[in-house]
Amino acid sequence: MAMSKVIRVLEKSIAPSPHSVLLEHRHKSVSILFESHAVALLTQQETDVIRKQYTKVCDAYGCLGVLQLNAGESTVLFLVLVTGCVSMGKIGDVEIFRITQTTFVSLQNAAPNKDKISEVRKLLNSGTFYFAHINTSASATAGTSGSSFSKFDITLCAQRRQQTSETDNRFFWNRMMHIHLMRFGIDCQSWLLQAMCGSVEIRTVYVGAKNARAAIISRLSCERAGTRFNVRGTNEEGYVANFVETEQVIYVNGEVTSHIQTRGSVPLFWEQPGVQVGSHKVKLSRGFETSAAAFDRHMSMMRQRYGYQTIVNLLGSSLIGSKEGEAMLSNEFQRHHGMSAHKDVPHVVFDYHQEYRGGNFSALAKLKERIVACGANYGVFHASNGQVVREQFGVVRTNCLDCLDRTSCVQTYLGLDMLNLQLESLKMGGKPQNISRFEEIFRQMWINNHTEQPFGQLQAGSN
């Protein structure tokens, strides 16, 4: 289904009146007026009275919010509109779109800082940002099955959408753009889009009379963002570079089952000074005590948000033959873990290049055996018509240095291994042809997921 442009932006620039911008929505009887740093809701009657003074600037599929840029001692505001997008597929009454084009409209008729605007626009137009569009008319007539999607938030995994006790904004990339409107009491949920950065793959799987939607969604955290080869390790708060939550999920007939894995940079203070592609020199940038405090915050955060943890460490462990610095970093990782309050968390060291040499796929089976032996069988999430049947109670956290293939290969293997449990939850695992069909589709989606993730211009560090 093609999405229509429901947003219209108009502006008035008649001196000596203050510059003002009007934001209209095709399906709303009210509009939003931006004027002199203030925001106000106008009724249909109030809008009709002033509209003749305004000229149209653009139409858009949605609004991401207001970008605030510092300009000396003042602040310059820009309305950020989504003017280009492409559908990735549908999940129930929700359609996921990838942002391809954005337009920035000044709210003060000020000359924009072209460099800063260009930088943000390039980021948003990079093809790694997504939003969800809910077909409200379809949901209204869908009964209980439609209502399960009425609060679909693409920045949250299926299990977390059922958990309302804790706010989780790690994957809500345009959250700060919502603040300006929130200050004036605007209902941002009904006016603004929520965007995540990462990768989305959706496929339809036909199983008899059932029509299932299979998806892999990777969400990149905005808590420690940066470019690859510039941002490494952790910060003082325990947020690590390139933290990605990947969800393997199946939706069918009002039911959903999902499995979460995580990946992230080694949670210590380390860097690769002057690094170029292909260089692997590693330098610890803080002492043991400082890194230990950040390591503790990171692991505490992971346990609070995901439950039980198992660390899979794919760094080269041999001082001979490892890329420069990998063995040292791996040893420090193990030392901090062993001397922390989290030493009860299993830490599986698996020298990927040594074990998987020559594409020895059986080596991954050995890795799985070691993970299972640690008790890391954390199950899957399953809900039926909005009612939780079972929850996933822990995650496997995988990382290496800067070789993406290692983590990707291991996560693919573990994800495909959990697929049987997901299909059993949906009572679809009895027939071999069903399993092979899902395996084939998910294997291809995992491949696409690894190539589509923002590990280039947006990568927030090594994994």
C-alpha cells in the first residue's frame, strides 16, 4: 500500500509581522502554529481565518519534530519533514517505511547553517532510518486483532511493547526533536513520527491457510553514537559503542513470537588512535578502576533491561597470530569480568578465526554447546491477541573487534537455532517443510540484515 502525504506545511513571511509556520494534517481538524519560538494548536475555524496569509512550502509523509541548532547565543529551529520513503512491508495493520528524503523548514526565516543542516540531512537520508505507519481505519474495523497493533512502536521489541513499567528511549533516535512540541503540550504521539536507526527485513511466509510475517529488525542505540573507527568501547555511563539489539520475530493471526540478541563494543575504555581501515592497534585509554566502574554500569544495565546474560567473546585470544591488540583487549575484558560483581555471568571465549578456520561450520555447533552448557537457553517471547504466553528472560551478548562477519555469523547461527522454538510456540513446527521454508527465508534475511545495518557511515564503533 502506498502511503499518502498527509502533512502540509505553509509559511507566512510578511514584514513587519513575525515569521510563522503552519502545520496541517489531512486527517485532523486542528493545526499547529509555530511563531516566535512558541507553538499553539489552532481549531479548524481559526485555521480557516488565517490560511489565506500563508503559502505552501511542501507536502510530507510525516514530521520527525523540531531540530534545535545553536547559532552563537541564540537557537535556530527547523521543522524536519519526511518527504521521501519506501515501504519495507506490513505487519498486521502496521506498515514499516524506510526514510529516503527529508526537508528542513526554518521556523524563524533564518539563514540555515548549511554545514550542520547538510550533516543531519545526510544522516537521516542515509537509508538506515525507519518509522511505522498504522492504518487507523483498518485497525478500527479489525476488532481485537487490530487493537494489538494500535500502539505499535518500532523503537521497541515485541516483548518490551508489553512492558509499560519502564521507559526505554535507547533506539528512539528523534526523541530530542519531540521536546519542543512537548513543552507546549502538543500530543507528539499523534503528530510526530518515532524513528529508529538500523535495519528492517520483512517477508511473507505462506504455511497452509496461514499467512505469516517474518522479520528481522536491528536497532542501533543512540546513546553512544558516532562513526566507525572513531568511537570505541564505553563511556562513563556504561553505554557502549555500536550497541545493537536484533529481534527475530514472527507475526501470524494475532500471535507474535520473537527472540532478542545483542551486540556491542567491549565495555572498557579503549581506542584505536589514528586508525585507518585495516589497522588494528588497540590502546587502553583509562586505568583499571575507571574502566571497572563503567563495566559494572554496563552489565547492570544489561541485566536490568534483558535479564540473564551470557557474554560471547569472539576476540582473538592467542598472543601469536591475533590481530594486534585483540588478545590484550580480550584478556582485559576477561580480567574486568572476573573481578567484577558480575562474574556469575557466563563469559564464553571463542577464538573465531582459530576455531572457524576454513569455514568449519561444526565449530559453531561446539560454540552453541558451550553456551547451552552455561545455562543460556533463555527461551522466546510469545503473545496471543495481546496476552503474554511466555517471555524471554535473558540474552546472548556477542562482540568481536571490528570484523563484522564474526558477530554476524554467530548471531545468524544462534537465531536460526532458536527458530524451532518460535515455530513450536506458534504450533507450526511439526512439518519439516514448514521449518525448512522459514529457515530459508530467515537465513536470507540475516544476510540482508548484516549488509543493510548502519555499520558504515553511521557505525557507532566496533562490535
